[in-house]
Amino acid sequence: MKKYIDTFVGGYTGYADYLWSEITHPHLYNYFYWLIGISLLFFVLQLISPWRKGQSTIRKDFWLDFFYMFFNFFLFSLIIYNAASNVVVELFNDLLAGIGITNVVAIEIHSFPIWAQLLTLFVVRDFIQWNIHRLLHRVPFLWEFHKVHHSVEQLGFAAHLRFHWFENIAYNTIQYIPLAMIGFGIDDFFLVYIISLGIGHFNHSNINVPLGPLKYVLNNPQMHIWHHARTMPDHSPYGVNYGISLSIWDYLFKTNYIPESGRDIELGFPDLESFPKTFIGQNLHGLRKKRAPSENE
């Protein structure tokens, strides 16, 4: 037990030291300043050439989403996630060792050239996340958490990281084992995370970049806006265009849907008006038992 307590406490102190170092010591592999830099880039692009020209520069809920960016990228790990996840990984490894499994790696990815490692991690991780994203829409319990992301009424780059803290747990828990089996840890390869961050900002942003044939591979604002549409098509009531970084999975598995320009479509979901508007309210949502409707409702 002492080992797990030490791991938990060490997770706090270690991450606090790491975050303070990131803020006070800019360097090439610094997540904090890459987040700021990529965000500034898309803010400027939206200023120069907005797709929805009538949308305010500081759009509705911009500052809420701005806080979500730093909360989900850094503060949630500081508050609890890093310390708790370290303990869970330690427990998981001890349980495996208890049944005689000391190595879950099935593919020795580290024997690949570095470019092949990066490409494999990017593609495999994105496919896993595409499937997790579908689960968030199909499983009612998970959808209640995912509603936070879909409560965005005007898309902009910062909406990318508006999501419930439970999604951090869901994504990282589900992807941990398959990535570990091919030799990757959750924190491997800085470049893949930065590329994914940039693509996520891009497909939520208020810009229009003609991609030509690349639209069948790379997720983009003109495709992703239909994922945020308030009303889903009859043939796919749970959702469409689930791609995170890559759109190719939607085209391969027939979940793609772009019937026309979605520039001015209404965003959200049917009961959006009753959804919490504040950060605290949104992050308590999904944890509360839903009230049964009365006979008069």
C-alpha cells in the first residue's frame, strides 16, 4: 500500500514541478507554449479569413473554451489525473505480474525507423480514438459527458478542447492497452501530440481551406461542422463524421456526411437550452442522476 501512496503523492509533486518548469522555461518540446502558439495561429487565421463572416471575433463562450483548453491540457492532470493514473498503471502492471505476465508488448515497434514509429502511433492512435468517439455517441451514459463538447453553439479553434474531464479518463483508459501492446506509452512522441493538437484546432476553426483530395484523409472544418449539427440525419441519428485527426475512417466505414455547405447550420443538440452554461455546471453534468419527468411534462 505504501508504494501506491508514494506513487500518488509523487504524481502530484512530479507534475507540479513539470508544469512550473514548462511555464518558466520555454523550449522546443514545451507543450504549454506550443498550445499558446498554435492557438494564436488559428486566432489570426480566423481574423484574416473567417468562413462565417457574421460570427463575432470573440465568439459566444470563447473565454469559457479558452479556460477549458488549459484545464483539460494541464490543470486536470495537476488536480488529480496524473497522480491517479500513475497508481492505476502501477496496479495494472502488478496484477499482470501476479499472473505471470511481465511484458504485454506484442509488436516491437522500437525496432522500426523513427518515421515509421511516428506514423504508426499517429494512425493507430487516431483509429482507436475514432472508435472511442463513436462510443461516446452510442452509449447513453457516455453521451451525457460528451454533451459538454457538443454544447458549443459557435465553432472556433478553442472549442476543440471543450470537453468533460471524464473524457480524459475514457480516452486514455481505453487506448492504454492497445498502444502498450505495440510498445507505446501514453506520453510517447511529442510530435504526434502537437500534430494532433494542430489538426484538432483546425477542424474546429472558423476558416475554409480547400483541401482537394486530401479532404478524404484529413479532418477539416467543412466536414466536422456536420458532426456538431443540432439535428442528425435520419439514417444516422447518433452522429456522423466521428474523425478526430483523420477523416478516412468515416469514408471507409460509411459514417461520412456532408450534404451541403454547413457554414450556417444550427449547432448543439435537441435539449441544449436546458444544458448547464457554466464550467462547474457542465463538469458536474453526467454525474447527477437524471430526474424523471413528471406527469405534467
